[in-house]
Amino acid sequence: MDNIANRLGRREVRWWGRTWFLHVEGFHEARLRPDQVRRDLPDIETLVNLARSISGTS
């Protein structure tokens, strides 16, 4: 995570935090309602697209 944080900005690191929260609280713990998951989808999609562009995958 430190390497990513050094290469990216604070906004992207916050997106990573939201993604981790969604993964843990939504998937593992099943504590999130669908509307809570939908709220974060645009930021998560942006983070996935950013990761793809950096890694060169599609």
C-alpha cells in the first residue's frame, strides 16, 4: 500500500479505503445494505479503471 500511496494522490488512497471497507463490511461481514454499496460504486469503478490503466490491462 505504501508504494501505491507514494505513486498516487490522497484521493486515490481514500478510494482504496472505501473499497477495503466495502469488501470487509459488505462481503465478509454482510453488514451493508444495497443502497450503501451502490453509493460507493462510482468511486470503486474509477479506482479499478485507474489500476487497469497503470498495470496496462483491460
